[in-house]
Amino acid sequence: MEAPLPGLFLLLVPLAVGWGSGAVTAWATSSGSCKLVQSTMDCTGRRLSSVPGDLQGDTEELLLDDNTIWVLGNESLLSYYQLRCLSLTKNRLELIEPGAFLSSQGLHVLSLADNLLFTNYSLTAAAFSALPALRRLDLAGNHLTEDMVSVLVWNLSSLESLSVARNIIMRLDSSIFTNLTQLLELNLEKNYIFEIDEAFTGLQRLQRLNIAYNYLPCVVEFDLTQLRVLNVSNNAIEWFLALESDDLFELEVLDLSHNHLLFFPVLPRQSKLHSLLLKDNEMSFYQRLPNGTSLADVTVQFLLIDGNSTNITTVSLWDEICHSNLSSLRLLDMSQNQLWYLPEGFLAQMPSLTHLKLNQNCLEMFHLSEKDPLAMLAELDLSQNRLVELEVEVGARDVLPNLQLFNLSTNRLQALPPGVFTYTRKITTVDLSRNRVDLCPQPAVAAGAKSPPCVDIRGVKTLTHLSLAGCGLRGLEGHPFQGTLLMHLDLSDNHQVLSGDLGWLQDLALTLQVLSLRNTSLSSTTVDFSAFNSLAHLDLSGNSLTAFPSSLGALKLRSLNLRNNCLPALPVDVVQARLGKSLREVYLSQNPYNCCMLGWWDSLQRVEGLCIPDRQEVTCSYASHTLSPSALPEPVLRSCRWQTADVALLYLVLALPTCLTLLLAFAIIFLTLKQKLLKMVKSQCGVSSPY
């Protein structure tokens, strides 16, 4: 074998916590700063520079992670004669002396990840030779080369699980794992491996192999028949070619995602494969090109050099017939590739398929027929393609009978085949967002005019989740949701969907729980939500609301999104309403709130159990300044108190000093001129008048 292997590899069982002894029921303090849990001594993160020697001798599990130990001496473990598990991850370990494990030969699990063992690896290897019962070894992150690894594991024939991840291994040959005949799991991820030359031929019991995040260019003549999980994701693989043999491969999971595959992999003819991950490659089928050119007769020759022998193999790579037995395949992920069509009969070879992901490709048409029944398929993702048509064979009553999730978002669809959802008897979730579709029934058209295409979901009683975001929907008419039991409905990014009468939503009044009206040009507060008694989550963000819709006060919403509107304030009594008692989450940012009208904000702060996730982003405006309502300056608060005071009282307070001043001045003038005025009056009035 000259290549890598894929990515659902089960990582080595964590060696830092929870080995052997089962559930923790009680803690008891031991000597020093370590703690004893049953037979496990935990000394993690205690800044220890050496192994404590005064702990209980019957300890079976010793955790020394995250300390500063740099040497494990010959006498370090003498008192731990019953030790089964030892973890020294994240220390500064440079040396394990040859006699360090002589008193702990029953050790089963040893974790030495993230240390500096490359420094004295030969002496450390001598120490390992005293561990005849070791089952699990973690050497990840120790700056080890392939030669160092070979020396370290040479005498560990009892190993069942080995991790040498995050080292500097570059090439694997037949000598590196020669004696590991009992190995079941091997983790080689995040190294620099670019070549594998028969490194695994002696590992007859190996079941899980992880070579993710390396630099393998190809996998040729893959022949590990006993392997169950193979992870070669995140390499540079262009070809995956299994050995041409009728032997039964035990392979169940193959992860080739995030590579440079040009073609669908050549898989073992006989296997137990149930998960095939091919995401993010450069795959396509080449027998037909988009311009109509046929490549059916084109062949490619492989030159295989093995020592002094040279073989030339001629392969018709454009033969789209898959010769592998894929009858047990349940998950196929071919998303993020360059597929523009699927070969005829391709899916018919996968009768057990339950999850098919073809999103982010170049598909222009998807054809469903009785030849590709996909009877077990529960999830089909065709999103982010170029689909202009979804074709269902007339009379194909058994097409997708068990489909539950159907994702068609971000395509070029204008309609779906009539009655397509009547075939899917278990459909619950449909995503049609970002297609130019309309819902049936369509408004009446003039006589002789052809009705525009539409999607008919009426009467689909199993449908509970529907997304129609960004479909260009206009004001709908009739009863497009009649006979459905929708609980989640997304109408976001349809700028004219709320124009006109909203009676078309009334069929969902009793069932709808989640409604998104984000960015729908909603500006009127007269939209009546009071009939939606089951509504629990409502998104009104990205609209032009200038006032809080009064009908929301009668609902029992748990989540409300009011971001990015034009709200100057919320009703002060919103907390006392039915809504205030049920609300548990509210989004309020990006609104031009008035800093002098924040009574509602103070009320919300006092509501127990209410979460405002964007609290730090909420701002208010005062005299062209943007401020935080939680920290208004004192001058602003003082000015706001004047602005919000009673106007009549304000005028009275302002006029009272003036009136008092005028009255006082009048009194002083009167008293000063009193005598002169009296004399003047008397003199005028005392003169006799002639008869």
C-alpha cells in the first residue's frame, strides 16, 4: 500500500481522566495536595516537579497531568506497585530512566502526550521494555520522527492502541510497526506523512486507522481487509484505488473528505461499507461533458513500479459502472465537489441509503424514477446547486417513500412536480429558500392566460418545517397552507410577502410555533398576531417598525427578535402584559431608542429569567450622540428629567418667581407713594364745586 486512510477514526480513549475505576462517588483528601477518588489519585495541575512519593501504595490510577515534571527516575514509581494507569500529559518530560517501570510492570495505560521525549528517546525506549502488559500508549505531541517512534515501540508487542499524532513523522515503511501484532487502533494524524510503503502489512488485527491531516498524494492498492474505520481526510489525495480482489473487506467507514479526489474512488468489490465521506474534493463524472462530448472510450494507463518490477495497468476511468458492492451503504456525502450529473443507475446500487448529501455541486437536473427508488432515504440535500428542474417519473408512486428532510435551497427552481410530496409519506422538513417559487393556489389570471408555475403543499399533513426565505413571494391569496400542520415557517427576505390581506396565514393559527418575518418590509403595527396562540418564537428583525405591535402583548412568546428596526421605545407596561410573563429571550439592538424614554428598559432589567443576548449592543440616541442605556452620564439624565416632566407644572414653576417678583414690586411702590397719593386724592376731592 502506498497511501493514506480516512477520517472517522475513533481517537484513543482519553488517558487523562476516568480510567478503569468507574464512576466517581466521593472525594477524599490524600496527603499533599492530591485527591483520592476510590483507587484514582488526581494530582493534576499541582505544579509538581517530581512524582509524589508519599501517596497510597494501592493506587491503581495516577494522574499527573499539567505539571512541570521533566524526569521520571528509577525510583519515582517504587511505591505504586498496583499501578494500572499513568498519565503525565502536558509536563516537561525529557527522560524516563530505564528502571522507572520495574515496580509497575502491570501498567496497562500510559499517556505521555505533549512532552519532550524526543530528547532522550533511546533511554525512554529502554524503560518501555519493562512494560509487558501495556495496552494503550499516547505519545502525541513529542516532536518524534519515524525512526524515534520505531525505537520507542519496538518491544511493545502487547499494545492495542497507539497514538503518535502531532509529531514530525514524514515516511512510513515496513519496519516502523513490525512488532505491534496486537494493535487495534493507530492514530497518525497531524504529522507530515507523504509516503507509506507497506507499513501496515504486519498489523493483521488493526481495525481503526487515522492518517488525517497529512500530505499523502494517493492511496493505491489498498489491501487492509481487516480494517473497519479508515480516515485519510485532509490530505492531498487525488486517487483512491482499492486492490482488485474478491476478498471480503471489513471496511465500514471511509473518510476521504477534504482532499483533491478527481474521480469517484475505486472501492473494494466486497465490503461492509456503510459510511462514505467524500466532501470537499474535485470529483466529477466524465463519460459525458457539459458540451455533449462523450469520453466513454477513453482509457488511462497506470505505471506501477515495485522494486525491479514494472506493471502497466490499463483502466477505463470513464466507465461509470461501479463494480463495488454498495448494498450496505447508508451515508454518502459528496457535497462540495464538481458534479454536474449522476450516471444512470448510480444510486440504484445503494438500496440501503438513508442520507445523501449532494449540496454545493453543479447539478442542473435531478431525476427520480422507479429505477432509483431510494426506498430507505430519509435525508436528501440538493442545496446550492444549479437545479432548474426536479424530475419525477410519471407513476413513480414509490419514489422517496421514507424521505423526512428535503433541502432544495439556493437553486434555480420555479416549481416542483405536481404532487411530489404525496409520494413522500413521512416528509417533515422542506427547505425551498432562495428559489424563485410561488405557492399554490395562484391568483386568477385572464382568460386564456397560462397560470404561472407554483409549489403545492396543501394537504401534506406530515410537513412541520418549511423555509421559503428569499423566494420573492408577493402577497399570497387563498389558502396555500390548508391541510398542513406547520410548526416552523420561515418567510424571511420576501419584501412583499406581507402586502395585502394576511388571511392566507390563518390556517396555521393553531399550530405555528416558530415564525420568521425577518427583512419583509414590515412597517405597520396593525398586523394582528393575536390569533397565533401557539407562537413561541417570532423574528421581526430587519424591518421598519416604528412602534411595538400591540397584538404581541396577548401572546406567550418565549423568544422575540426586534433587532434592526426603527423603534424609539417599547411600551412601559410590556412587562406587565402576558408577553412579559412568558418571554425568556429578546433581541433589541440596532434600534434608534430615545435616551429619555427608557422606562421600558429599566423594567426589562428587573424581569427574572429574561435573557437579552445583545445587551451590550443596545444603544440610545441623545442630541446626535449614541450612548449605552446602562451607563448614561449624569448631565444626560438630568436633562432627560426636565424633558419628561409635566409641562403645565413646568410652566407654573417657571412663572411663579416672576409673579411673586411683580407682586412684591407693586407692593413696595404702593407703600412708598401711599401718602402722596392720599394727599393728591384729598386735594382733588376736597375742592368745592360751583353751583
